[in-house]
Amino acid sequence: MFLVPSVFVASTTLSFDVNFRTNIAFVLSGPVCLGVAALFCYDKKVSFDEMSQILLYMVLPIITHTAYVYLYTPNLEEVLTSAVSNREAAGGFGANQVAGILGLGMFIMAIRLFTKSPSFRLKIINALLLGLISFRAITTLSRGGVITAIASILVFSFFYYIQVSSKKRNDIIGIFALFCISLTITWFVSASQTGGLTNLRYANKDHLGREREDLTTGRGELFAHEMEGFITNPFFGIGSSRAKDQRIEIEGQGVTSHSEFSRTLAEHGMFGVVILIILLFKPLDIRVKNKRNYYFFAFMAFWFLTINHMSMRIAMPAFIYALALLQVTNDKRSIYRKQIKPQTV
């Protein structure tokens, strides 16, 4: 409901020559997707085993896509010539989006390494898959997806560690060490295969080793511009898709926002503030009811970081947010049996 006023505002603020329907659909499809997914999953009960199955079904096509990226660009040295995100290294798709999806694969494989690797053989297989996915995520030279994945994995490992029994914590420390070894090896291999470009990219340097002025590669400027739009139009906002439209008028090119947070505030005004309050604080109500759900904060972290480096380009962050709203419970409920006293004759 709070998304609707921005459509009416946009009808008066958008440029005359823009396609009103497609522009509105482009910016609102992501939030609407999130709303539908959230309403479907809200307070729905699933077991930890069922959640593991959901994550498994999510990672299988990501593994397939990783294999496709390997086949599309078998030799990275042929396509990587500078320390910027590379479309060819991402399989011909947008490097930011592919890195985000591969980052999700890293996140899920790390979860399976911690929770679904009972034998040494499975640990090695999951660590190998984690390394293979991480390698292609890193070599896209798009940093957002990789940083989001690592941050979310750290959040998950912390809450998983404090939830399990003391007997299992030693195993978690060992698995975390294996995880670190897998990523370290992957990093050195990627640096070798790209001629050191990954090191330069993550050090915010160009291919000649010169320091870049902007760490955010233009995202900070877009964020500041959209916050300025919110400050100048705090009540109803500037209207859906108007942020991109303004950049076309001023700069001649319409760079799409990378932060759903700032775009929501700019285009929806005070309604956007209410939307963000609902999105950020309503899930905490579920967390209060079920504090043993060690997935919750990891999912919320992955969603929040993703929408702030690639906005809602794809439906993935909306679905991850919806998973955080599930009531994940123990697989088996404890049954209380009343002791029957023998009758005396």
C-alpha cells in the first residue's frame, strides 16, 4: 500500500518522453516480489531439515551455473585486462549480478559445510565445491557479492556456534579452520590465474597499481544524490523511477541505483521510511518468539548487504528475506509421557 503514492507522484514528475509503464514496473517489481514472498513465508513453520533441503535445492542450479561460467571462459587471462568487474569472466552476464548469485552459492555451501557434513568425505566435497564457486565469484572482479557472502557466513557461524552444544563446538572450530583454508587457497589461485588483478581490485587499485579515488565505484555519489532527493521531498518523495530520470536530465545517462535503501527513501519519502521500518523491525518479532533459529540474522545480513550493493536487480534478495520470516523449529518435538503408577489390589 505504501508503494502506491509514489506512482501518482511519478505521473507528475517523470519526464514527458519516458515510458511510464515500463519505468514504474522496473523499480516496483523488486519490492512487490519481496512483499509476495514475505507474505507467503511469514510465520510459516519448517523444520531445520526442511530448511536444509530448501538451501540444497537453491544451491544446485548455482553449481550448474558455476560449471557454465567455467566452460564459457576457461582461460581468464584472455579476458581480464584491467582491475574492473568483467562481464566475460561472469559468463557473459552482468558481473555484479553473477557475483551476487555465486556469493549466495558460497554462503549456502558454507552453511552445508557447518551443518550437513557428518563425515570427513562430505567435508572435503563441500569444501571443494565452496572453493570452486568462490574462485569464479572472486574472478568476476565484482566485490559486492563476495564481501556479502563472507560477512553473512561469519554471522551464521557465530550464531550457530552459540546455539549448539558444548560437545559440538570443537567440531565447529575445526570446520571453520577448513573453511578458512579453502578460501585462502582459492584466493591465491585466483590471484595467480588473474595475474594479480584480484589483489589490485580488492585493494581498490587499478591495473597499474594506482589508488582509486572512489572506493564505492560511484555508488557513494548515487547514494548521496538520492538522499538529497529525500531531504528536498521528505513527505511524498520524488516519485518512482524519478531518481534515474533525474540523472538522465542532468548527466545524459540514467545510471540505475545500487542501493535499495536510498532509492526507497528518495522515491517514496516518509512512506519509504515506514516501509524500511517494517522491513527491518517486523522480522525481529519472529526472532523473539524463536531464538533458536540460527539462520535468521545470517539471512537478514545477506539480504541487507545485497540490496545495498546491487539493489533489487534480481529476485534473489527478496527470497532470502522471505526465508528469514520462517519459523524454523526443531525436527522432533519432545513428547511428555506421564508415568503410570501400578494399581494396588
